Amino acid sequence: MADPIATKLLYVTAGSPEEATKIATTLVEQKLVACANILAPATSIYCWEGSIETATETVFVLKTKAGLVDQTIAKITDLHSYDCPAVVALDIQTGNQEFLNWINSNTK
């Protein structure tokens, strides 16, 4: 049985649905993540280089093993168009054990 603490959810933003799809597809193909959910559009308001900015972004959520988080973040950063991509990893505390096992079996 997979340890649910060893499973992570990654929250990521991208500049477009196309960019999110490209990154997510690469991550799934390389088995760094088991799956991705792409949610669009999102309005983001943030401070960048001293100015308040508003942008339309695409949010995507990834599911992976804890042991793949650093490698996944590195790959996202490599593929991403942003200088400072938003990528955060959150612990999955509990969930459908069958789904958590599926994540485990669909990642390297």
C-alpha cells in the first residue's frame, strides 16, 4: 500500500493553455508525473519588478511521488517561458488509496 504522505500535488501556472499542455505532456511522457489537470483561464494579480501586474494565466495541477518533486520542478523550470515560474508542492495527506497507488505505479 502506498504511503499517502509520499504523494505530492504540484500547483503550477503558465502563460497559456498551450504552454501548460506542452509542459504537462512532457512530464507525463517522462513519467515524472502520473497526470495533470489544466485549468484555464485564471486571473493573476502580482507584484513584478516593483509594479502591480494583472495577467491571464493557465493553472495546472500535477500528481507525483515525493521522490520525483525536485526532478519535476527542474524539468518545469527548464521548459517554462517565465523567468520565475510558480511551482509549489503540497503533501497529499489522504485520499482514495486506489488512486494514490495509481499515481505510484504511473511514475518512475
